[in-house]
Amino acid sequence: MKNLQWLSTAICSLPLIAGCGGSSAPPPPPTLSIATATLSDGTQGATYVQAVEASGGVAPFNWSVSSGSLPNNLMLAPSTSNSVAISGTPGTAQASVTFTIQVADSSKQTATQTFTVSIKGTVAQTQSGAVQGIVAGNELAFRGIPYAAPPVGNLRWKPPQPPISWPGVRDASTFGNPCIQANGQGQISGAEDCLFLNIFVSSQTPHGQTQPVMVFIHGGGNRTGSTQWPPFFDTPPLAQQGVIVVTIEYRLGLLGFFANPLLTAEGGGSSGNYGLMDQIAALAWVQQNIAAFGGDPTHVMVFGQSAGGFDIEAFLTSPLARGLFSAAAIESGSLVHGQILTLADFETLDAPLVSSVGCNTAPDVLACLRVVPAGTVNSYDFTIPNIPGALAARSIIVEPHVVPVEPFDALQQHGSPVPLLIGSTSQEESGNTPQEDPLVTPPLDNTGYQTAVHNLFDPVLAGAGNQVLALYPSTSYAAPVYAWIAVNSDYYDTTETRSLARAAAGANRPAVWRYIYTHAYENDPSLTPYGAFHTAELPFVFGNPTQTYNGPHTPTSAELTFAGQMMSYWSQFAKTGNPNVPGSTLWLRYDPATDAMLQLDDTQTALNGYNNPQCDYFLTLPLP
């Protein structure tokens, strides 16, 4: 017993033995490592900032470049935390610069990670020649690149021809001409030499990877419009979402969509869709050249709004566009069966132009037409052709070469060849006419609303006005003007969007994804009353809600967040053909049986249908 007591005393006299009054040995420090695996490439002349993060270890930390050198003008910032910034403005282009970053901690652990970074130059080589871009904020912009030869002189009303090569390096810092167009008052702007495109690339891109491409087709009834204005099209934040953004100009009005029997004979049985052929030529140019800008030609999304949506619908079935894109989006621009006229129709409707410009007695009518000043031709855009009703906007033409069948019919029969995103805004017609303008004084009252409904629908079908009033009672809206906006928006837009989505969707077909955009601009008395009007979504899709078609806007914090969400949905769709983003509201694939769709607003909401009883009734009426 005595010996055991001695042994116990001896053991407990040893230091740091648990249970004997000492303390336990400290645990080993967390293993130090560098969590960042890769760094983005940069651009010459653009601010570069990338963070390298450490995991584990014990603060303070010491960071250094243990081997190699950082790219020109980049520096490792002083840091004792578990992250360090590499930043600066690279002064020269450099390919594949390799260096090793080391971090040491207070427990004398070290960790290293080797990175390779390239610094891109601002010159890209196209098949027609080199172009010099310009750094604009966090993007590299290439503006005014010719994708086809100028469609002037003998090339007027002919398919676009390859661009003319140029020597040396072409300046691509400024936009090319917008296509010549007339406004409703007959004022002419733009030029006939206008087949240019613009490319926007983030100044920091994933190292060694190509990026999906998003090609935008602007709206304007195929008679007006440009991607030079409003300003939200220029250097859009959308291009910083892991995609490259391309915007294009294309021939408009009578210079882009003029049909004539003599042109039909010259064109081997086809004429009219010259503006559509321009757009397809731009897509072909992207396939041939976008790799020089870091783009992936196998992942090209085309998206268009309003008439640009009409044109996307045509792409989906045009034999000339086959294989030029991998995903498509139609925003507020759906055409159903019977809304597209034939070549013969347009040859008749366009015929007055020949005599209007004095070419009807010329020995060579086409030669005469091709020397008429472009502004003179376009001055007739709002009078020729005289198309009645909702087809007043110049649209695509069913003809043998570019659009051989009605796109709606082909989509109904075969489905979309690629994943399709499609939708509209909830108040498309807001502000379209004085009766649909919430800020007009005096506002539309209930008597005026009922009269407007009867005037529109009773000539279409006896008793239709009363049925529409029952479906849209003014008491269900904040004011009668909003009931009238809802009627027109569903009649002309929502119903057609739903019909096209239903036609394209189906089992064993590429997925269709439908949305309804309901966001009204916030804190802006000049915009808020109009609700989710036509074009309202575009500044959010492009990531710049500080600008609209109606002028500048000061977005709320919720709207800035919403813009980020919209960019995420659209860019994710470009990357994968599926708009769903981790952490966001689930966007279900469209199913005609359930009308599954997503409501897009500050808060996104899954819906099964939108105003379906109203749309069902409108389908019983003749086409608007």
C-alpha cells in the first residue's frame, strides 16, 4: 500500500498529466491550406482585383509570392488576415503567367498554391481584320464591328454579303451607324450603312475558359430601334455574369422588309425578309469569330424583345438559322397562326412604294429603286404597307427561303429545336394610347371604359363586350384605366404568349420556361403608375435599372437586388438551357397541363397559370 502511494505521488508529479491536477496538452492548430484554386484572367488597362483565401491556420498570417512573379503592375496587398488581395492595373498583355502564393501563420505552418493568369490585350482578330476595343469600367467593349458589307447601292434589298476586310487595326471604341429609320412624325435618323454589332466582355474572366454568348435582337416593330439607346444596352452589367453580350443593328422598315415581284424574281422566288437575313448573318458571324473574344460558339443564346421576339420565333424554324444558337428567349413578342402574312400579301401591300418614289415608269425599276435616297424610302415606313389591325407593325414574311412556313405552325408540330424561355409583362399596353395612360388628364372613367370595351369587342363578336366586362370589372382595379390596360394586355399579349408556349412545349421536346413580369418601378412618380409596361423588364435583364426607355431612374435597394436576380436567370439559361439558380425560387419547366410559370418581381413566385379564364375566352374570338 505504501509503495502504491509512492507510485501515485511520482506519477502525479509529472507535468500535464490529466486527472492529477495538471492541464491537458493544447490541441494542434487547424491545418493551414489555401482554399482558392484558380484566379481570373485580367485585361490590359482594366482594374484587376482578386482575393486569395486561406483555410485553417492561426492568425496573424503572412502572405508572399514564393516563386515566379505576378503579372505586370499587379501587387500583393499587405495582409495579416486569412485573405489577401492581388490588385492593380495590368499595363501589358501577357499569356499564362505562373506564380506561387505562400501563406505562413503564427504556428509556423505554411501553405502554397500555384496559379496561372493571363492578361488579355484589347485587340481581337476577326476573319475580316483586327479590332481595337476599349476598357469601359469593368468591361472590355468592342463597338461598331461590321458583320456584313454595307447594304447600299446594288446591295440594297439583297441578302447580306460578307464584311469587307480592312488593313491594320480598326478602332472599335465607338458605335457604328444605327440603321436608318423614320419616326411617327416622318423624321429620319440613322444611315443605310448600318450592319454593325457590339461585343461586351467582362474585364475579368475565368482562366482558360470560354464563355457562353448572349445575342440580343432589339424591338421596334422591325421599323425602328437600335441597341445604342437607351443607355442600358451599352456596357451592360449582364456581361459580368459569366457571359459575353452581343448586340446588333439590322435593316429596318422598307429597307429591311420590302417585297416586290421583281425582287422575288431576282431572289430566286423570295424577297422581303432582308432584316431577318441580317440577323442570321450576325449569328453566323458570331459562330465564326466569337472565339477570338473568349466566347463559346457552341453556347449561343439569342434573345429578343417585342418585334425582336417575333424574329426569334422565326429563327426557331428558319432553315438558314439552324445550328447557329443553342437556346432562345422571346420577350413580349409572340405571333400565333394567322398573324404572319405571305409573300404574295406583301408584294401587293408594298406595291405603292414603286410609284410613290417615281420608279413605276423607269425602264429598270429595280435600278431606279436602288438609287432613291434611303431617307426617302424610309419616309414611307408608316404608310406602306397599309396593314390593318394589330399587324400594323411591319413583321416577318412567309416566303420560301428564310421563313418557309408560319413559325407557330412549325413549333406546334415539332416543338422548339432548343430550350425556350418565353414571357410577357402584365401591363404590356400601359401607356400605349391616351386611353391606356394612367397619367392622362382627365383619366378614363367607368363610362369611358365600358364604351371602349364595347367599341373594341362588339364588332368582333356580338355580345363580346359584355362578356369582357364581366371578366374585367372595373371595381377589381385601382381605376378604370387599369381595367382597360389589363383587357388589352391579355387580349393582345398574354393570350398569344400562352398559346405559343403551349405550342412549343411537350414531352420529348426541349424544355420551355414561361414567365410573367409584374414589377412596377418603385419610388418614381413618372414610371410607377404605368406598372409592368412593355419594355419594363429590359433594364433589369441587362442589369442597369438606372436607365429606361423613358429616361433615368433611381432604383431602390430591392430593385438592385431584383436586377441581379434577373441577370442570374437569363445568364444561367444561356449557360445551361435551364434558368434555375441555386438558392432562388424554383422555376418549373412549362407544362401546358398546369401552365407552370414564374412571376418575376422583387419576390419571385411560382404560379400555375395567369389570367387563364380571360385568355380562354379571348381564344374563342377572332384574332386581334
